[in-house]
Amino acid sequence: MADRIAGAIVDLAYTKAINPRIAVEVLIGHSNCRIIIESSEEFTIEEIEPIVNRIACKMAIECIITKQDEHLAKNQHKHIRCGDNGIFKGVPLTPNEKDISLIARKIYDNCPYDGKYILTDDKLIICQSNMKNDDINELVKNIRPETIINPLGYWTGGTDVDTGATNRKLGSDMGQSVTGGGLHGKDLSKADVSVNIYAFLKAQETGKVVELCCAIGDDTIDGKPYSEIVEIAREYINKIGGFEKFAEWGLY
């Protein structure tokens, strides 16, 4: 929920400008939502509240909205340049990673609540809230012969059971490609978003591990203008339906 809220606010920023500059952090839990927005664009709490209410539920909202640091803002003043430092690694997905994504989507289509799933070569572990074990088993019985479902029994989940923070679930969003910072709550000028997407896509295309490094202000990465990498990431984000949709499932 925290990632989706952050993504939805970034989507909102892109309705205000073609290339906004924005970074959003969200902490949510126990009927409270705390949001910090650093952005080149103007926001009001009246724009933010419906996003939180739609994705999570009606809760107390504390929102700080401020401008980006003026020195960092100058980096993007005349043209799009790399907005982060980092080492970024794209890794081809394994069969198990592809399978667990499909399993998670299948379960979520039937029960849109929090769950955690672990898959090895010989075992599938499902911890799914708000769903009876027999119903879960009916969905997955033909996928893996050895399945462990809710080992502690039925549970309800939700924000009163577990808190959420932006970019907390990077392992499930990126697989073995976890490097270089968080994917969510940021605009495309941030390498955390664009270079991670670019490296991941290149790894799937080539079938090889891709490792890239960059620094704030770089205008070329992997022999390509940084602006071209941003456009590759923009096309990917638009194809999947925006930053909020990106936050639902990550890169795969």
C-alpha cells in the first residue's frame, strides 16, 4: 500500500508536468499515514487524501510537501541527466521467479489482500491473509505437489497487523536485481527508477547479468544518452499503466 500510494502521487505529478521532479516517502499503519513529498510541482492535501483513501482506507494523514533541494534541482535545469549515484544490476529471471509471480497474481486475483509466498525447487509456502486454506489449496493444487499453506493458521492481515514503508518489498519487486536504491515514489530522472528498469530489461533480452554504475550528473550510461534510458523506462511505465501499477508488482 505504501508503494502504491507513493506511485499514485508520482502519477499525479506527471499530470502536472512532462518531466516532474519528485521523491515520495510513505509510512502507513495502525490508522495513520505519514507522507513526505519533495517535488518541483505543487500539491495540496485535498489531492493526496483521495489517493490514500482509495488505496488503503480512510485514516489520519500527515503530509509534508516541500521543494527539492536547490542544489540537486540545478542538476536537471537544462536537460535530463542522471539524478542518482549507484551500482545497478539486472539479472535474467529464473523459472522459479517467473512461477512465483504467476502464483502470487493468481491468488491476488481471487483474494486482493496481503500475502507472502516462497518457492524453491521442491516446496511452495503460502501465507495468505483473509482466505480459507481449502480455497487457497484449490487454486494452487495443480501448480506444486508439495505446498505448505498458512502454517500458523488463518489470519486477517492489513495495516493494523503490519506496517508498510516505501520500497520495503524490493526483493519481491526485483528478484536478484536488487541494487542501486528503491524503485518506487520517484520520477524517471532518478537512476533508481530508470537505470534499474533499463538493466532489468536488457538482462531479460540478452539472458546475461547486466551491471551498470553511474553518478549524479552523468549524461551517458552504457554508451547511451541518459535521456534515451529515461525514454526506455517511460515507455515501460506507460505500457504497464503508470507508477501505481508499477508499485503493485515491481519488475516482474
